[in-house]
Amino acid sequence: MVLTIFDLFLTPIYFALIYIISGYVQHRRIQKDPLYKWYRKGLMVKLLGALAVGLIYQFYYSAGDTTNYFETSKAISNLVYKDPAVFFDVMNGNNSQENRSFFDGDTGIPVYWKDNKALFVSRLIVPLIFLSFQSFLVTSMLLSWICYSGIWSLFLLFNKHFPELEKQFAIACLFIPSVVFWGSGLLKDTITLAAVGLYTSFFYKGFIQKNYSLKGFFYIFLSAYLLIVIKPYIFFAILPGTLIWLTNERLTRVKSMILRTMVAPIFIFFGVGLSFFILSQMGDFLGLYAVDKVMERAVVVNLDQKQEYYRGNSFDIGEFDSDPLSMLSKAHLAVAATLFRPYLWDVRNVVMLISALENTYIMLLTIFLLIRLKFFGFFALIGKNPMLLFSTLFSLFFAFSVGIATSNFGSLVRLKIPCIPFYVASLFVLKYFYDKQQERIDIKRKKRGRKMGKLALTIQSPR
């Protein structure tokens, strides 16, 4: 049981404190940027998501990743009172057996020790353990508050490109229930979701707008580092998309439509090729997630999640091996699984139901746009806007990487959240383009109708 009496007293105090501070930030910024009217609403929803994750893991699941991270971080924080030198050594990344021996009943025993990625996340949380006076729920809220900056940056970025879609982007970035839930608790996903938002926002400012600054490069480096250390496959998905975004922005400056059409595939292949080269050079750092090993790992993980103990909570996109062509043959199924599953008939619990309802809406909107824009028109519109192209490509790259390596719904609903704001925002943009297209068609029809009416009157009028 990680909840204590301190949670009961401290949680409302910290919640009220964050509410007041966020109100002050909103009040100061809203005069210059009216979008800040969404700032505190989005943050409060995120804090409620953090509390929901904490309470559900405590009382419904009894235990899980979020409580394990807390227990590990709490044990490390207690080590500072027993042996400060060992504490700082552990915080510096030394998870030797010798350092492990310093933990006891007084400090608590770290759940994660040999899992470097989980231990890295636990170390990140340690400062929040001190700030929260070792309160589980307060630690969750503090992490959510810090990480809110990532998804808020993404919201501002989308609005910069399509200011007419303010409400739609608020839904896509701030209020999708499954993203709020899985992206707010004491979990890896909260940190990686923030890192994706920061990376995208500062990549745009630095490389697209050419607004170079030390702060911008710091955030690009920090967010990329967090993604690589915690969940490298997210970085695999976002790097090609951003490089294609960069080259496509340069391509839009070419005035000749024919030349742009001819050069566009070269730019896309260049972006993908450069991404592959960069990732291949990082092999030693990525370890099991190196380019030459990641496909084999995807097959192993996919097969493991089909075992007997996952029965009733797994799905199957078919057999494949680590050969790239074999994986690509399942690409459509992998992408569909990530973006649209669990379906309503896959539901086994309340958490899955929330995700399934969202997925149904996303799937129906996708089908509607594919039909109305006649499939090729769907992708043609995407290619006309560099930001929209990046957002869609990242969503599809990411959906493929998750869908090909995951066959368990419990994992899927969590792992998919970084691409959902991008994909839903992309659909809203496409819907906006479609509506504008229809408005132009309706105006032309009305003008044609008036001309025909006038012509008919002219013919019928006596000489």
C-alpha cells in the first residue's frame, strides 16, 4: 500500500497550490496570447488524470508500474539519510550489486534495479519525492505538472499553423481521455509524451523558423535523450518525420509545381535515408534497440504477448519474421491495430471501453474522410502542408512500430498515446480542408444557379 495519511492531507493542498499558480500564469499570458484560456483547464484535467491513475493502480490493480516507480524512487531517496555518498552514486547511474546491498528495511527495497530504463525513470522522480514529502499522489501530480509543458507546446504549435481549429486542437492535445489517463500518471508514458511535444515544438522553432537559441537546442537534445533512453522506438518514429518536414519546408519554396512534384520523392527518400544513417551510427548507445537488432526484438516481444497468460487480452495480426519485407507485409494491419483497436467487441474492462469509444470515433472520421476525399485526395491534401505531412508521417511510422511489436491490448492502449494527438489533429485539419473545399463548391453552384436564373428570365422576358 503506497497511499498514506499524508496523501489525504497533502493532495488537496498541492492541488490548490498548482491551481493558483496556473491561474497566475494564465492571467499573465492571456493578454498576449488568447490561447492561454485553455491553459489551466488542460492542466487541471491532467492532474485529475494523474490522480485517477494513482487511485486505480492502488485500488483496482493493487500494484503495477506506477507504484513500482514510486517504491523504487522512495527507496533511493531514503538512501540519502543512510549514506549520502552512495545515494549520489546511485543517482549518477551506478546500479552495482555493492550499491544494492545498502538498501534495507529502513530505506525500502527498490523494485527496479537491473532494468536500466525503469531505474532511469525512478531516478528522475527522486527530486519530486523530496518535494512531495514522499506522498504518492502528490509526486504523481508534480510529474504531470512538469510534463504538461510538452503537450501544451504541441497545442500552441498546431494553433500557430491552423488558428481556426482552436477547439479541435484543444480536444486532440489536451482532452482525449486515454491520452490524459495514460499520459499523466507516474509512468514512462507521461515523460515520453512530454518529450515528443517539446522535441516537435523546438525542432520547428529552431530548424523550420530558424529561430536558433541555446534554450531551443537544449530542449531538442533533452527531449531526444529522454526518448532514446526511455523508449527508443519513439525516437525512431519521430526522427524521419522531422527530417522530411524540414526538407519539405524547403521544397515549398520551389515555385514550379512540376519541379516540386519531381523532386518531392527524392526529398522524402533523403529524409528517411539520413534518419537510418543517424540511427545506425548510434548502435552502441541503443543496445538492444539498435537498428540491426530492433526488428528481431519486435518479433520476440510480439510472440511473448501471445502467450497463454495473456489469453482474452491479446490480438493477432498474423505471423511474420524479422525480415523487413515480412514486416512491411503486415504494415496495414499493424497501423490499423494501433490507431483503431481495441474495437468495441474487444473490450474486457472499463479502461479498454474508454479507449474503444475513442477508437470508434477516430476510425469513423478516418473512413469518412477517405471516402469523401476519394482516397488519393486524402493523401494529396496531406502532402500540400509540411506540418500536416510531418504529423501524419509520425503517426503512421509510430503506429507501425507499436502495432508490429505489440499483441496485447493492455500494452497497446498505453504505448499508442504519443501518436494519438498528432493523428487526431491531422484528421481535424483534413476535415477543415474538406469543409473549405465544400464551401467553395457550394459558392460556385450558387453563382452558377443565379446565372442560369438570370438567363432564363432573359429568355422568357418579352422583346
